[in-house]
Amino acid sequence: MHLQVLAAQKSREARWRLLGYANCLERRFEKRMGYRLSLENPRTFSEKMQWLKVHGRLERFASWTDKESVRAYVRDCIGERYLVPLLGVYARPEDIPLEALPNRFVIKATHGCGWNELVTEKASWDWRRARKRLDRWLASNYYFKYGEANYKPLKGRILVEALLEDSSGEIRDYKFFCYNGIARFIQLDSGRFTDHRRDIYDPLWTRLPVRLGYPNLDTPTPKPEGLEEMLELARKLSKPFPFVRVDLYYAQGLVYFGELTFVPASGMKRFIPLEYDAIFGEGIDLPLYLEA
């Protein structure tokens, strides 16, 4: 398995070198997004995300991308109380003390996106299948998936956290699109492991008429009690960056930090209607990324 992963990564790297990464990106973008990419004059959110992958020197953001090392930044910026309880960090799957873990927990790879294993019943959990997934993640460099350079220098580890839930048995994921320290849009994901729905709100909690990758809920979600606290936390956490998405959880009346995302969905999720692609892109000041 490891050899297959490495071979696939080397093949993609060779393709990028032969054809040029920007050329490969342009082809992929047009196929996925339905319009041609302009790296010379990017206007939309999706175009600007591709510009960042080519010109944004994203490797600078590696320590904030790593799911373990970012915890130190969160602790210093807003306090340890907002960190999800950590059960352990391990170099290999066989190092995980399964017998010592609670019945419900979450396993994450520290060096990727979406590499998560949700365990809701340890006794019935297929550890052999999960271990193969973990081995594959540890053998992989997420950079070679989409070309986001903030992942390239990261060394893979396995992070085990407590499973957060609200009274309904799920957790809602609030993602704040922040521009120079100001949250302008909030993405709410519901039912991520069942019937995934996604809505976009403004900071006053007005639902916007836009779809981003997944269907909207049938009716708007009531304004969360912790919204003002989450907005303030997003402001503090995003302040050093020209653009970042601050991902937070709200469970049992408490706010928890999720992660910092510098290129959401690698900039390749379609906005419906398309005009919102430009609206989301308006506040991203690309020249700031060229400053020292």
C-alpha cells in the first residue's frame, strides 16, 4: 500500500513538472468549476484560491495547518479552554492504546484534510479496516492531492480527541470566512455523517440564497446562542492572516476550536448561483500575500 501511495505521488509530481503546475491546475479548474481560470486577473473566490496555490507561498502557514501544532497557537491566542480534549498523539497506529480509550472518540491525521475516523461504539468498531486507512494516511503527503503547499512540509501523526456531541447526538460545525480579521460569511454544516446539508449565513445570521457543494436545509437554523462568542474568537484567531476560514464547534453550550483552513475545499466547490463566487472573492487582498 505504501508503495502504491508513493508511486501515485511521484507520478503526479512528475506530471506537474512536465506540464507545469499552473497548466495542470487550469485544466482541472475548468473541468470542475465550469469556467476558465484566470491566474493573471483572478476575481472570484475560486480563482483567488488557485492563485494562492501558485503564488501565495502557502508553506508559511504549515504550523497553523498541522492539527497538533496549531493547538499551541490557539492556547496562546484564546485560551486552552477552547481546545477539544486531547486523548493522545501517536506516530503509528500500533501505538494507540485502544483499551485505554473511551467508548466514543475521534481519530484524525494531523497532516491532511478530511482524514478523520469517527468512533461511536468501540466494541463494534472495525479496527483492522481503520488501521489500513491510518497507514495509508501516514504514507501520504496531502500536498500531492491538490497542490496546497502548506501541507507539504508536514510530518504525519495520529491525533485522538474526545467526541463532541450535542443533545441531538450530532455536532454542528461553524466555519467563519475571515478577511483581514473580519468574519463576513458563516458556513454551517449539519448531518455530516448522515444527510449532509450546508447553509451560508451572514454575521447577523441571515441565511444567504446560495448553495456551496451540498443542499441547503429545508428551513433556516435558529441563531446559535454562542454566535457572538464565536464571532469574537474567529476575529482573534484570524487576525494575522489576509484570509483564513476559522472552523469552530458548538456543543452543549460550549465553543471549541476545530481548525484553520487556508484554501477551503481547495477552491473547487461550485457556488450556486455563480455570482456568490465573486462576492466571496471580493475581500481577499492578494498583494498582502506577496509582502514579507
